[in-house]
Amino acid sequence: MTTRLSSSGEHSPGLPPGSHGHGHGHFEGPAPVGPIAARVVVAILVAVAIAVVGAAVILWPSNEHVRIQLPFQNADGPAVTTEAGTIVAQDLAPCGSPSAGRAFSGDPAPPPGTSGGIDCQRSLVTIESGPNEGTRTLLEIVPGAGQPDLRVGDHIRLVRQTDATGTPTYSFNDYSRGLPLALVAAVFVVAIVAVARWRGLRALLGLGFAFGVLLVFTLPALLDGKPAIPVALVSGAAILYIVLYLAHGVNLRTSSALLGTLASMLVAAVLSTAAIGMTHLTGLSEEQNVNVQAYIQQVSITGLLLAGFIIGSLGVLNDVTITQASAAFEIASMDESASRRTIFAAAMRVGRDHIASTVYTLVLAYAGGALPLLLLFSASGDPVRDVVTGEAVAIEVARSAVGGIALALSVPLTTVIAVLLARPRFATPIARRRRGRHTL
């Protein structure tokens, strides 16, 4: 009499081997980690996690304060203080009012009789926070390219400083975007949670953790002068562990994607170092990097560029590796008779399509961010060769190439790991089907 394997491991009579009947209880619940491949992957991930924690302790930034100049901090070091304000009136009149930048009540003082014949756009602003809340100040701006186009009713941020006599002075800092950005973010959260539900919510929590790592560890460590590549690798690994397991669950499928992403991130670090070295990129074509070099001498601009390459590749690598791991596990669970070679070939067909579409995403995302720069080059009439090989564009070309190479290599690497876990060499058919739901 033939038997079948039940969920408890006992044999039931009446069905041929491999039959499933109508019950599905024997597919539920976690199975013990048996295959050597699974044990090796878990051991590697645990070892990497311990190494990441140890490296984070070594690289942890000090609390030393860095003094830089305006517009980022005041001349004596503390952060710039900003206050809220609303424009209540405007006119075009001669510049030079004694009330410009001062806190006052009532109407601003008229300009002196000799103003040099220059007219300013004068904006009367109500100060809505800080020690002079409820008073007014006057902003005088000479109209021209690069100047803010202020309108009555605009909510703005004012820089508050003190002059040599201790009197507060105010100047325009930026538009106030708190409420509009909060509304955009709220719509984003609602859309993600409405479609992806609990998994979407977990992904958003992971995103919050990623920003926390950048703010608490990555940026302070770079500001402290720590080496950029180790800082970027530790930050990326910490983000990947939390984000992947939080969004996709603690299981072998996610673990295979995580291991593939970590390996691909390491490849991206090596490629970034080689690309920046061969192309002699300095990063000084970008204004913010020039400011960093001027104000924070202990930070390596080349290292900062490397860190940007590495961290910038995480999102697209994560997307591809999760897809590959899921494809391999799903193919293995749908066809229990398929060999590892068959599963690998089928998953790679999915991966090739994904690479083709993601490469466009990668390159077009960088091109979209560089549109103003490309527009200036287009208007200049410079030869295409000079434009492409100039540092400003060469950085984006190198960044896209590094991301694309790491992306391409991540597909077969992750697929191999996922196939080893999804189809253990000595697994029975039922064990194979259970492994797709296997938890660590």
C-alpha cells in the first residue's frame, strides 16, 4: 500500500508518493534549517552583521563641533537661526530705508534723499516667531536674475542675526514649505499603505530607519573626517538589513536577496574607486562640493563622491535582488521536478528583462537631475565630446556606469544564491514546496 507524507511527518495510506490530496496542512509552518546552503547563508549574514556593528562602533563620530561660515552657520559657529514671516505688503521704491532688516512697529522709515537712483522691490514682512514676534521688518531686493520673486501672502523664513551693537537684523532665507511638503508626504504615505497595506507600511518604516542612519551616523561620521568608503559600506549594510527584513519578512527568500545585495554593494564600491581613479574625477564641478572643501577641510571630496556612488546604488540593487530571489523561489515552488539549472535559466530570463528596464530608470533618473546642467551645455554650443568628457557630465556618466555594472552582476549572483536555497540538493518534493515559506 502506498503512502503520503503528512504535516506531522507520518505516512498515510491510500495515495501514491508525491500525491497532494486536498489537504494543505503539510505546507504550513516553518521547517527547520536543514540544507548546508541555508546554514552557510545564515552564518555569512550573521558574521557580516557582527562586522557591521563592530565597524560602526569604530567609525562612530565624535561630538566635536565644526565651525563653518554663512550661509550654513553664523560666523561664530552656531547654526543659523531662522524665524517665520509673512509678506503683507509690497512696493517698488528707492533702496536704502533705515528700516531694512530691522524689527519695527508701524510703517518703515522712508529712504534718504540720495539713494543712488536704484529702486528695490520692498516687501513688508510680519515676523511670526522669535523674540520680535508681532513686529515687522522690511526686505529690500534689487530685481534681477537669481533674486527671489516674492509676492504678498508668501510665507517665508527669515535669517535672524545680531549686529555689532546687539540689535537683531533680518534677511530673506527661503520660502516656508513645511505645510505643502507635509501634504505631499501624507498623500505619498496614504497611497503606499492603500496599495501595499502592511507591507507598504513596513517599507515606510524601513525608509524612516534609512534616513535615520544617514542623519545619525553617515553624515556625522563623514563630517568627523572618517574614511568615506567604510562609512558608506557600514551605512549601506545597516540600512539593507533592516529595510529588507522589515519589508519582506525574515525568511530564506529575503536572506538570499540580502546576501546578493551586500555582495553587489561591495562590487559597486570597488567599481566606484576604480572609475573615479581612472577618470580623475574631483567632484569640484559641483558647487556644494566646493563649499564642503572651503568650509570643512577634513572631509575628502573624492571620498564623498565615492560614498555617494555606493549609497546611491542601494535602491536599484535592492529592487533587482528582491525580484530575482522571488522569481527563483516561485519557479521552484511551481515545478517541483525542475532542476537547479532549469530554475536558474528561467529566473535569469526574468532578470534580463528587469535589467533592460532598470538601466533606463538608472540613466534617466540621473539625466533628469542634471537637466539644468545639460541645458546650459546645449546652449553653449560646445562640442559633444567636450561636454561628455567634462567633469560635471563625466560624474553622472561614471555614476550611471557603476550602477549599471553592479546591477547587471547582481542578477546572476542573487539568482545563484536563491536557487541554492529554493532547491536544496537532497530535498524531498514536499520539503521543496515548504521551503518557499521557510522562516529563519
